[in-house]
Amino acid sequence: MQVVPGYGKLCRFRKRGIQMRLGAFGSAFFALSLLAGSFVQVNQQCLAATTHGARTSTSEESAPVSVEPTPSHFSNKATAPCDWTPMMVLPVSAPRLFRGSDDLYNLVYEVHLINYNAAPSKILSFEILDNNGRVLKSYSPAELKKVTLNLRDSKSGKSKDEKGNSFAAGASGILWLNLEFKDKESAPKELVHKIVVETDFAGKTRRFENAHYKLKVEEKSPVVVGPPLKGGRWYVAGGYAGDFGHRRSLFPQGNRLVAAQRYAIDWLLMTNDDHVFNGDGKECSQYPGYGKPIISVADGTVVGVVDKFEDQVPNHAKGDQLAFYPGGNTAVVDIGDGNYAFYAHMKPGSIKVKEGQKVKRGEVIGLLGSSGNSTAPHLHFHVMDGPSILGSQGVPYVFDNFSVKGIANEDQTIKSMDKDGRAPVVKSKFDGKHSGELPREGMLIVFPE
């Protein structure tokens, strides 16, 4: 796999990501676009054997295509036809319910799609149901295109069979899913994934309807933590409901797909008049959050510290650290029960803790900086299920006390940083005190002093 640095000109506070494929989604601050161009090496002999006689085109097909019978249609599984699933649906990890700052409960996860077929396959519909058959969310072909990443490298040439919901022979992709519920009781304990696929198979065009891709929801509660910063107004960038950046950062690490940044937030301090920087924004000192104390979100033990990188010049991040030490100067703290808090991009020489040290909630970890894969001073923070900063799975966490003080569209805020740095902040219907929630992207947050 060829590693291609950068992904073109991005707005001021997005990162120069590192890509293992072209055409990946961009990212804000810390989220690397490190998506692989070919996760699946197709065994053509095996595929040819299972799809012997398949045509390569459906242009001659004019009659309606009926859905193939599956074992679920037969009372006796021993006499049922073979249960072919040409489009495989493989969840990356089990979701865990948490509440966002918009008063909705969320299940956030990803599905790996693999067209294990020697012919192109088209997804006609995709539904998520509960065990009682209640449809929780459905996706039309047009909607699928918005939440699906085809892992083929678009720069090297997509085939005519790749149209968002269509996959060439042996191709694979990622489906980014976020289910929202008005209350905790509405969320299911298990998710059923129903997919209808059309493809050339065993001599003719066929449709397959499969609904046995089940996934149990984790029973654990989200991790409750204190604030990583004091005061505010802290802008939330790259949140769990976004359509780029952290939410779309799924990496091949340790021979598995992981999303350490699934619930990550980039925290950027705004001035009282809604600016993210003073002056022209070309120096770290012009950002109001630069040098502010970063504090421990819980009692714990420091398991790793990196403090050897200089701050990046705003909007000009460079060096090997972008790929190999993307967090720059960092600290990882074991906060118990298999959870680890990660703090990134700290100011050089400012880290106050060392490996093996016990820390208390509220204790200063270091100072906010712009080291690593960063194009503006900010804190990148997330909680994960292991000490590896990108090789662990991100787990949902909630803050026990914060207030919302406005909201600003994330895309417009990013664009403002190429101008005068003033964000389009407006009042939010969610303004006020919050507890036990994870802030959604775009919101301005005030923590206790």
C-alpha cells in the first residue's frame, strides 16, 4: 500500500492527514485519514468456484428480479437451499449507548462490507431492526452513498460498477452508522442488519435478502469523567455525529480495524467575541487556548508520556511525527476498568507527569500546545480500551458537569479560519447546564473553573 502524505488544501484548522488511500475523508486536527486502499485480497479462484456461470453484465435483464429464497423461508434447515451471502456485513465493534448534549441517546459503530463475489454487487436497501422486527433506521441507495466509503482508490480509477452503493468484484467498504433515540428505553439490546443485494450469481441476475447479521449492544455504561480543561468557551470540533474527521477515522492496526478516535473531540478555545485566534493566526501565541492547563479527568496511573516535539507552525504541520507520533507530546492515563484517557498535542516541555505516577482528578497533566499532527493549538482528547493511541477501540465517555453556551456550524467555522477567524456562533436551544452527556460537534462548552 502506497502512503501518500496530505490530501490537498484544507481549511485552517484541519490537519494534513496521512492517507493510505486517495479520496479518503478529511479530518480535523488529529484525525488521520489512514484508510487502506485494499483491505481484502480477493481469492479469485475461490470466488470463481462459488459463482460459476455468472454473467458480467445485467444489461440484458429486463424482467423483474425476484428475491432468492433463504433458509429462513424453510422450516427444515436441513432441506433448505444454500444460504449465499455475496455481500458480507461485518460489524467492526459492538456499540455502547450514551447520551449526547442534544438530549438524544446514541449507538455509534461501523460495518465492514465485503463483496465476496466474482461479479459486481449492488446494495438496493439496508435496514437496521430490533429483535422484534421494528425498523430503527433504513437507507435507500442515495442515502447509502452519504455514509459509505468504498475502499477502492478513486484516483487510480473506479470501475463503472462503483457508485457508492455498488461494489466491484472483491471490493469492500465501510458503512458509518449512528442510531439516535429519544430515550434510553427505546434503544434495543440487539441490532439486526437486513440487506438486499442484486448481483450476477450462478448464471443469472439474482437478488439476495439477508437479515441474520446480528450485533449485541454492549451492556456497559459510558465512562463518566471530569473535564480535561477549565472554564471556556471551548469549541467542540470533530465530534461523534460528524461526517468527517474523527468519526471517519478507522485504521488497520495490529491486523484489525480500530477506531480509537470514534468519540474523540478537538477542543479549541474561543474569545468572548467568537474568534478562534487573534491577529492573523500565524503564531501559536495568537490562539487564546495556547498554554492553558490540561487536567486529569479522573484518578489514575500514567502509563506513557511523550515529550520531545516542538510546536507546529499554525497551518504548516510537517515531519515524520505526523504519521508515527501524530499526537505529538502526549500522555496516556489508566483510569481504571480497562479505560485509558489520552491527551495530545501538548506544549513542548510542559508535561508535569511521568510514567508510573499516580494522578488525581483535576491535577495538571501539561499545557495546551500544537505538537504532532496539528495545525492550530488545541487539545485532542479521547477515551479508549487500551494504551495504544490508535491501536485501541474508542469507548464512549460523558462529562459529569458542563454548560453549553452557543453553537457554531463546524464547516463554516473551519472556513472562517482562512479569513478573520470569527466563528458564526448563535444561541442554541441546548444552552444551559448539562450532566452525564458527551458534547456534540459545533457546541461551545464551559467547564467549571
